Amino acid sequence: MQVALKIWRYDSKTGDRALKDYEFDAPDEATLLDCLDIVKDRIDGSLAFRKSCRMMICGSCGMRMDGAAVLACKTRMYEIAEAGHIPVISAMGNLPVVKDLVVDMEPFWAKLRAMKPWLQPGYADPGEKEHLFSQEQMNTIHKESLCIQCGCCVSECNAMESSPDFMGPAALAKGMRFVGDPRDAATVERLEDYSTEHGIWECTRCYFCQERCPKGVDPRDAIAKLGAEAMRHGIDRDMGAKHANWFVVSAKTTGWLRETELVPKTQGIVTSIKQMKFAMGLAVKGKVPPPFPPHVAANQKEARALFDLVKEQGVSGARGIVQ
């Protein structure tokens, strides 16, 4: 097949950046990684990119195609070439570019290390006893265990783009891997660490990490599990946690988000007073519903009954999200 690519070339030493065109023949079964190999071997040996296993296991070949993160070894080119589309290939986002398609992964690894990604068991010496756990218990962290640290989720994270200190989807998914592990005894300590200013609650829930993850880890689900576990352990001092709490209370009692009470319940009375001028401006434009009497959704008793039923089942925290 005839393949055409546009590749962003970049040199961090000089700051030079240019979009280069390449055309070549490739086997019908070629992946994007195969095509990059052809460019490097036959056309331009200076092209820089990472690769290793070629089998969607190592995570080395993460990059962007048409602005969306992909694994080059997973991306088949036949349909793209047949359609006559010329994809634009570039380095992943939210990480410093070293050269061409190669990014500096150190910020990624630093956030991962901050999760303390190793088991902290509740026993000093395992001895001869075998510690057995059920499949149901381990299902909580099944998806998180699939992560290959490719960085595709980090590349597309809107929260990290606006706040580089945000722990990020890959690191928090790794955190859930150990928070949800029944063999780990540092759950509360971990959740306290992950519930800081740039932790669990800074996620904007855009779900781009979920969309771009090539292994089905679903990092946003992992962050939701961490939030549920934090709530279950009473770690809800963060404004994001208070916000989530009020959503639940509001939905249970009236079926609607009572926005006039959201700021006092989330940010406190003092902040609410400071926001009065802004609130009055909204009220003048008809953007603030009257707080009294509260508007209750139709058939709200059914929603409350469902809420009570789930409570009776006793499946809370991360296991509730899995269910």
C-alpha cells in the first residue's frame, strides 16, 4: 500500500520545529510503528521515536496521531491509507519533548513514584502462612493491574494541561492498584496522600484518559474508586469531596442539584458571603432558582428507595463502583 505521513520534527537543543511530509510503500499489514521504521531505515535516519516490544506490552511507542494519543504498534494503517488520509504524527502531550516523537518521561515517573507503588503489608514477616484472597476481592483492581505505563492517558489529560502539579490519571490509577489490594495495610495513609490539593479531586472528569487508554485500564474509573474509598474512610475535607457529597445529598432528597446551596455546602459560609455580588448578578439574569420551596423531582421516592437498597447491600467504596 502507498502510505503518506506528516511528522512533526523537533529539536529541543535548537528549538527548531517543522512538519515534514513522507511517502513510501508499506506492507498491507503494517502498523504505524512499522511505517516509522520504514521512514527511519529508508528515508531519514535522523527520525527519533521509541519502541521495544512491538506487541502492546511495553508502552514505549506512545505518540499522537491527529492530536490523539495512540500506541504506534497497535495502530493499523491499511484503512487510513486506503481512505487517502494523511495523518499527522506528533509527540505526546503534557510531557517535555526531547526530539521528534520522543518525550521526557521523568515527570511521569516522578508522579508514579509519589504513589509509593509497592505493597505495604500489615505483617512484618509473612512466615510460612499463605495469605489467600477471593477473586471477588481482587476484581476491584483488575483493570488497574493492566496498566503498561505508556503515558497515553497523561498525554490527553486536560487537568494536567491546566495544572501540571495534578497527580494525573496514570499515577492515580496506580494508586488505586494498591489502595484496592486487600493485602495492603496502608489504605488510609495512601488516601490521605492522594486527597491533597492536586490529587483525586482535581480530576475534571473529561474522560479523555478513558478514551485514549490502549489497554482498557479506564483511569477515570480508578479515580472514581479512590474518591469512593476516601469517602468511605471519612477523608472528605477537600472541597472536591464536599462538592461530591452535596451532589449525593441533593440528588437523594430532591432529585435535583440545589445550586443555591452548593457554594455554602462546598466552600463554606465566608466564601458564600464573598460571592454574594456575583450571585445577585446571576439572580438578576434569572440564573438562580428560588431556594424555597425546594423543587422535588417526580417519583423521587423511587430514587430514595434505590439509594436505601444499595446502602442495605453494604457494597460501598470502590467495590460499589465496580458493582
